[in-house]
Amino acid sequence: MSMSLGSVIGIAAVLLTFSLSGLLAVFLSAERRADRTKPARVAEPDSRPRSRWRGWARGMTAFFLAMFAALAVGAAFAGLPVGAPADRVSIGSLIVPFLWAALVIWALADRKILRPVIGMVGALAVSSAAIAWGLLA
């Protein structure tokens, strides 16, 4: 049957049939386990005492460090020697706002401020090294 449909459609039909038969074999041999009863988790506030400097540190990290890291990564992408210069600049400039938004969300959503700081400083260092390497090469 598969050769009567043509070689491309026949190969696709054979692969689809093989995959669906494997999926059916997995579903037929699967067994349901009983659900575990878990106690209801109550959302509790952070047990750490609140202080004003933590909020300021989180805000400064989310705004300034995320901005510098996003700009450095965008500049590093713009300086890559791949493609036409106009394409590199447009890709580098399109990356910046999306990356900045992602880094701000990461900094504000993470419970520990040190993880986003280390990640952003690492991205800033790697992209700064790439920029320096591109300028010096």
C-alpha cells in the first residue's frame, strides 16, 4: 500500500503507522496508580524578616543590572561577524527589549537575589569579553 501512494507519502505513512502502533502499545500496557494523598499546602509568606534595603537591591538589580546586561548582549550580537551589518544591528536591537524584560522578570520573581545577580553579571562579562575580542581582533 505504501508504494502505491508514492515514495514520499508512502514513507511518511509507514513512519506514522509505526509511531502510532508504538504509542498504542504503550497505552495498552500502561497501568494507573492510585493518587497519593498530599496534605494541602498553604501559601505562606516568606519567613525571612522584611527590610527596606532588600527591596531597593532587588529593584536596582531588576532595572539597572538587567539593562546593562541586555545592552551588552545586544551589542555583542550586533558585533558578530555573521551576516550583513544592517542585519546584525537590527537583530542586536531587537534582542535588547525582550532580553531586558526577561531579566527584569527573573530578578523580581526569584526568591534569592543572588542568582539573578550572578547570571546577569556572567552575561555582562561574557558579552563584554566578546565585544572586546571583536574590537581587538
